Amino acid sequence: MSTQSKAKTSKESLIIMTELVLPNDTNVFGNLMGGRLMYWMDIAAALAAGKHCNAPVVTASVDNISFENPIKLGNVVHIEAKVSRAFNTSMEVHMRVWGEDLTQQYKYKSNEAYYTFVALDPNRRPRVVPELITETEEEKRLYDGALRRRQLRLILGGKMKPEEAGELKAFFIKG
Ligand SMILES: CC(C)(COP(=O)(O)OP(=O)(O)OC[C@H]1O[C@@H](n2cnc3c(N)ncnc32)[C@H](O)[C@@H]1OP(=O)(O)O)[C@@H](O)C(=O)NCCC(=O)NCCS
């Protein structure tokens, strides 16, 4: 692993992706297919992670996603992606996704999601990433919550024992 470089702000990793829902992107109901949206989200999140660490990244995991509203054919998709926390070699990316009807002039939420990326060195081994600096209240809230989300995904991925997940346990068992 290479040495860690200078810490960067969450804002520096910001990516905003805009797409138009075309017929080939839709399901039989004329709404954007979930798989297509997750593909776009993967690219937006990978760009945010890559911007933070300036190295090639791979998707390590995708947290559960609930699609709150369908995005319709002809509508616009906006994906806003930002690194919410950097760990050692991995980064959590937070995304907000919304649809927009330009003719009717309204915006609606699709989902919020977290993807995790790992930075790789030229030998394709995980490499250390820069620390993340938070500035806004929201960035701090996302940063704090990232520790328990990380523990949950590592447990589900078979990489951590539930008894080692102190932060997660404290979240569910108060007092
Ligand atoms: C992700 C990957 C690089 C992890 O490699 P590994 O040899 O297991 O490395 P480690 O166990 O040392 O973990 C490296 C980092 O990945 C994180 N990680 C591993 N599995 C994870 C998971 N399921 N969810 C979130 N993070 C995970 C670890 O927490 C660690 O992060 P840290 O250094 O910040 O603590 C490796 O599993 C891989 O290449 N997977 C395939 C990635 C890919 O091809 N993605 C596209 C999908 S087709």
C-alpha cells in the first residue's frame, strides 16, 4: 500500500450526473428500469470516489436501495454523488437521486443510496486513500453514520463478526 496523501473535503468529490430516460431504458410500464439506474449510479459514485483518491477504484458493495417513485420515460434523472467517509483503502459514497419533468416543471425523489469503493494500486491491491474533511452539518451526520453502515455491510459480506460491531450494537441497544 502507498502512503496516504493530503486530506480532502467531501465537496471536492462532488459529481452531478444528468441523464434522459429514453425508450430503451424503460420497463413495460414506461418507467426507468432499476438496473439501468443502478448502472448510472455506479458510474457517478465511482467518479466521486476516483476524484477523492485519484486512483482507479472498484465497487466493493452496494447497500440496499428502495425506489420511492418511478422515473418516467422522457423525464430527466439527476444523480448527486459525494464521498461521505474515507476509511483505510475504502470510501463510502452517498448518492441522492431525483427525477425531473421539464414540461410539467416538477422534481421528485427517487432514492438515496450508499456504494462502497476500494482504491487499487498498479498491482491491483487495495491502496490507502486520503482522509475526508467534512464541512456542513449534513456531511458530519453522513460521516458519523458511515461507521455503523460499514459494520453492517462487513457483517453481511462475511468480513466481520457481529460481536465486533460495537458502533452498530450501540445504535440498536441504548443505555
Ligand atoms: C473489493 C476488493 C478489492 C476487496 O479486496 P480484499 O482483498 O477483500 O481486501 P481487504 O479485505 O483487505 O479489504 C480492502 C477494503 O475493502 C473493504 N471491503 C471488503 N469487502 C467489503 C464489502 N463487502 N463491503 C464494503 N467494504 C468491503 C474492506 O473493509 C477494506 O476497507 P478498508 O481498508 O477501508 O478497511 C475485492 O474483493 C475485489 O476486487 N472485489 C471485486 C470488485 C469488483 O470487481 N467490483 C465490480 C463488480 S463486478
